[in-house]
Amino acid sequence: MAEERDWAPKGDSPYRAWQKAEGIPINQGSSVGDLHTLEVRAWARTGQKGAFVNLADQEEDDAYVLEIAPRGQTEVLHHIFEILIYVVDGRGATSFWQPGSSTKQTVEWSPGSVFSPPLNCHYQHFNLDGTQPARLFAVTNAPMVMNMYRSTDYVFNDPYVFADRYNGQDDYFSDPGHRVGSQNTWATNFIPDIRAFKLDPRPSRGAGGFLTTFALANNAMAVHCSDFPPGTYKKGHRHGVGAHVIILNGSGYSLLWFEGEKERRRVDWTDGTVLSPKELEYHQHFNTGPTNARYLAFRLGDLDRRREERIAKSASKDERTELNGIEYEDEDPAIFDLYAAECARHGAEVKLPKPAYR
């Protein structure tokens, strides 16, 4: 029997052809305003409702919203791509198991929980609330995997067990984790509430903020969470494509622009907004609210390391911080002026000193 070859006609990539055939909304651009209210439709593959979130004009990674009806459950899922999940709304549980094993583990989740089904294991989501739907936001590396193998049958039906990643260990999801090396990195497989996690100081990113990186499920994909106080904003920086920035709390805006552009694109945000910069697109985050602002970023991690190294080497002499960052003293003075005006409009006090421009 000939091997299935389902790459697409008429110029569509294998991933794009599969995505269109799934029959759910496809959201594109640089941002989605509110994951809590994003339109979803029936998604046969999951047995529930969903919508794709394909930002930053790329096919390295993708995202989707999955809505589970009250007391509902998804179909059993498994796939040969990695997936990171953030709970947007609702209270539920997910069961995990490997084929051929009698061991099944279940973790309960609520808004703010973060976890990752181990590669190619079987899993099933359940909504434990009888009156309200639950919403999950997932980021995957499905595009690169599908475009590589060009067979959805393989991607969703391969039986291989990655026992080195997950072998039904008793404490796989209950172990709170541990710090990795001397960096701001925490290895764990389940975060009960990312909003409550105590982050590490990260002064190099500016604004007196905090940042911790997380390694989940022995993935190549990675997670980091950042928090910064009111009256401040982060330093502008750029990197490879694929980082999905999910606003957890606070209010403010982000600016996006490419080197040499005079006009910057603005994305206003609050809890539930997700944005994703394009390849080498500068971005900068501004807190105009009365409380700390916190965001979660799902990204390619080690899958993008070579590109990150290449981008770092391309930094101009005037860029003096990590990975093509821009120091406050080197930024366009219009950035601070806009921020001061926005804070005044929202009744917020600017606490970040005006830069001494070089």
C-alpha cells in the first residue's frame, strides 16, 4: 500500500491545507484582543469547539483556543508535535497515559494553570463545571512537523512511546519542580497558577521587572513569564519568530516595528490578549495600569537556538543588551513621550526616570 502523501495543491503548505480542512476559524495578524471571547466553532477532531490563532505570518509554530462545553470532554488526543497549554477559563482535568500501559494519571486545572502533554502520549480533557465552558490556549510546533513529514496519518496516529519523556512516573505532575543551574530557569511539568508563581529578578530587561523561564515535559519548546511594576516599561528587543505573549493581568500596550521604520504598530492589551512579533520585529511592552503587569510567553526554545545565535551576532554597535535589545538611553525619545502621555491619560504615575539619551 502506498504511503499517504497529503501535501497540498495550489501552493498551500501541508500545514495550511490541514488547517483549512479542520473547518474552524483561523485568526491571523499580530494579535488577538481577547482569548476569553474569541469566536470558536465545532471542531470534529477534538469533539468540542476551537479556533486557530496563527500570528506573525509564519509556519514555525501555531496556536489554538479549545473550548470545552459544561461537563464536556474532548476526544482522546495524541500527536507527534509538542504542545504547551495555558488555562484561560474554567475548572477541569486532563488524563494522560501511554498506549499499552495500565497507568493513567489525572491532573486538575483552573485559570492560570500551565502544563504540557508529553510528546505523543494519549490525553483527554474534561470540564468539571456543569454550568460554564472551559477554555484552553495551546501553542504547538505542528506547522514545522507537518511540513516536514507531509502525512497527517503519521502525525496523529504514530504509536511510538517516548518513554524517556514520560513513563507514568508517580510524581510526574505532582513534583513542584526544581531550579536548573544558576539561571532563572525552573524545570517542572505542571504549574497550578502561573499568576501566583514567584518570579526571579531580571534587571537586564529593564523596568525593575522579574522573569523566570520554565522547562516543561522535557520539551524543546520553552516558556517564560515576566512581571513588571506600574509606571514602567520594558526595554525594546527583537528575536526569532514564534513567541506567543499572553497577557495574564494588568493593562497597557506594546509597540511593534522593524529596524528603519518610522511608524510603530501599537497593540493595546489587557488580561486575555495575545500578541506575537514577527521575525526580527522589535517589540516593547508598556504598563499604563495601576498594578503590576504580567505576561506568559510560549516559544520555540531550543528549536530556535541557532537562529537566536545568528540574530545576536547581527546586533549593531548601538545595541548593548541581550539579544538585540535597545537600552533606554539609545531608544527613540518619542517612545518615552508617548508613554508619559498615555500614563497621564489613564491617571497613572510615570515611575521610570526619563532616559539620558546618548
